[in-house]
Amino acid sequence: MLALEGTALVAVWAVWNPPGLVLLRLALVYVLAAWGVAAGIALWTYLAFSLAPFSELLAASCEASAAAMWLVPGMLLLASRSQLAVAVGLAAVVNSTRLLASSRAPKGETIALRRHAHSYSGPPIFRYQAQRPAYFARETALTMFGALALQMGVGALAGDYPLMAAASFAAVTVVWVAMAVARGAMEARPAGGTALPALPRILPTLLLTVTLTAALLQTEIVREGPGAGATAGTLALTSRVLQRVVHVPPEPAAKPMPEAAVSKAVVTQVVGLDGVPGVVLRPRPKPSPKPPLTLAGSRPWLVSEQPLAIPFTGEYHLFPTSSGSLPAGAMVETGTPLENLYGTIGGGPMETVAVQTFDPPLDLTHCGKVLVALTSAEAMLLLASMQLVADGSLEDGGTVPMGMQPGREETLEFHVPVTAKPLLVDAIRIIFERPVDRSRNTQVAVAGFTLVPRER
């Protein structure tokens, strides 16, 4: 079990690295914080009700509070828009609270027994008088409080307030468990336990909760936030998590598709043996283009310490994969692959490449990553790869998935490789690949690039 969970964690690390690595670290902090707070509360309770050795109390509190790790993914599931996920999150929160509330102090010399051993054993000093029945018993008050908390939890869950719902259902669980304990349903744990036997139970819980929390952060928080393609800062992401668990906002409406994407795509040309050898698409000039960063023939431009946005002014190359590169005699047209559809004659695969050239070269030696803003009209998973053309050679910038949100803007994040010599980039190439129906071009349009300096 540990081997499978460790392998799954490493696989997630590899797939999400490095954005997923940030989410895994943040999830680890959340889970450990919940565990630490619960362990502190349990230890304080054990110290108040048991005179067992401190080391035994500490080990017992750490073991008993391990269930609190499930509160973090449970809260994120409660904040989901899926009814099934909300039901699973509610079960996780209730069960974790039940395990925490039912934990008992290690068996040993208790304060009550010690007081009883030194109590007065002579004849009664005061005459016994039967206790009158109370009009408002303690058990009745707990029952009423539990019913009120249950109603508040149902109302908060219906109103999309996950934090209030979790607190209400946790209160109900604590009341029920406390009443069961008061009736003698549970006894103190046996003495002499150590922390070593608990490790095989705590470690799987830690691995599962951290991995699940990171996945929920990606699907529920990062993907719906601004700049979903790039992982936000830790503080900003934590703030968004808190806002989401306090109240689930309405689902964001889909942005209207551009007119070019809405229009029906038609195969206007064929690319291949009997057709044109390739196509070069040049976007239409914008009404107010930004001035160029440098003049042709000047020295290489250096990336500053602040992120820099560069609009896309390049072109798109469409050609058969068998050609290897854009062949000579390619047809030049105006537009983008978002509004033009081309296909090969024989059904062979076709390449769609966005090329942005720089004259003079762009010095990306101290650039950490490149963010690519684009619009996609595809309704399937795509792959996008970045290549940096530097000194006649190609530097690989990695591959990321995209294309799950048709007609919506996306931001892809590529990491600039570290080189031994200055990285003077003459062009940035973004290659789009379709897993199926590769005989036609990918319908995308690049808006621009954002160069982010490398962290020091």
C-alpha cells in the first residue's frame, strides 16, 4: 500500500512539476497545520484528564489526531460544485470529527482516581438529601443544541457556505459522540503504547490527504482563478482557498467566443502532394499595435527583473509532418488557425506552429518562464510544446496540456532551460499537437507572451 501511494505521489510530482510541486507543498502545509492543531488540542485534553507519562500522551495525541488530516480535503470537497463531491466531503468531515471526539486518554492513574484515594473515608459529615429533578437537564440542552446545529448545517450546505456547514455538522457529531461517551460507550485506551506501531497508519493518511488536497486545489481553485495556466503565489492562492470555503461563488459564465471561432470552419485548402506544400498565416494588424521593443540591428535586449508582456506579432506555419519543417513555396495568407481550417489530402498528420521572431535576439538567460496567452476553439485535450531558437540550435521548453475549455482564453506556462552560455533567442516556436484527427490544423490563436524573471 505504501509503495503504491508513494509511486502515485511521485507520478503526480512528475506530471505537475513544477506548478504541481507548488500545490503539493501548499497541500502539505495545510494538512500538517490541521494535524498539528488537532494534536495540540488532544494533548491538552489528555494532560487535563490523565496522569500517564508525557511521552505516552504525546504519542497518543499524534496518533489520535491523524484523522484531522481528512478535514482539509473534506473542506475542499464541500466547496466543490459537484453534488457527489459535496456528499463525499461531508462524510469525510463527519467521520474525521467522530474519530477526534471519540479519542480517549491513555489509561493510567487519572485525576479522579487520585482524588478518590485521598478523600475522607469517615462517616458522612452532611446528611444526604435526594437531588431534585432539574427542569432543564444537561442532556436535554445538548440534544437541543445538536438539533439546532444540524438545521444550521443543512441550511448552510444549501446556501453554498461550506465552512459554516462543516462547523455545524462537526458540532452535531461532537454532541452525539459526547452523549455516547457519557453513557459509557467507550473506555480509556490501554497503557504502554508507542508511536512506532502508529506510523504505518499515519503515513498512508498523510500521503493520501496531501495528494488529494493538491488535486482539489488544482481542479477547484487554480483552474477557475485568473491566469489559470500559471500557479498563483502562495498567499494569493491561500486567500482564494479561504474565500472559496467561506462561500462558493456562482459558476463563472463562459466567455463569448470570438466571431472567428463562432463562424463555421470550412476546409479551404488542402496541403500535401497535389495541393500547396504549406501555408503561412499572418495575423491581421491590430488597430493600435504596441511599438517595437528594439530596433533591428541593435544589441540583444535583456529581460529586466519585472515580468514583461510582449504581443504576438509573428506568424503560423502549417505543413505536413512528413515535411519536417515549412517547405519552400508555402502559400501566404492572412488570418490565424482559429478562423482557418486546412487539411492534408492523404489524411496524414499536420503541424501547427506559432513562430515569434526577434531582431535583435532576446536574451533569456535570466528568464525563468514564459507565459503564453492564447484562445482555443478545440473541444479536446491538446499538447503544446515550446522551442527556443538560439544560435541555430533548438532549446526544449517542455510540453503542457491545453484545450479543455473551448472558446476560452488560456495561459500556458513554459520553463526556460538553464544554459551554460548566454541564451540569445532568435525565435520562440509553439507547436500544437492533436491526439486525434491530426490531418487538419489546430484551431488556436496566440495573443502574446509574458516573460517572468528567474527566482534568485
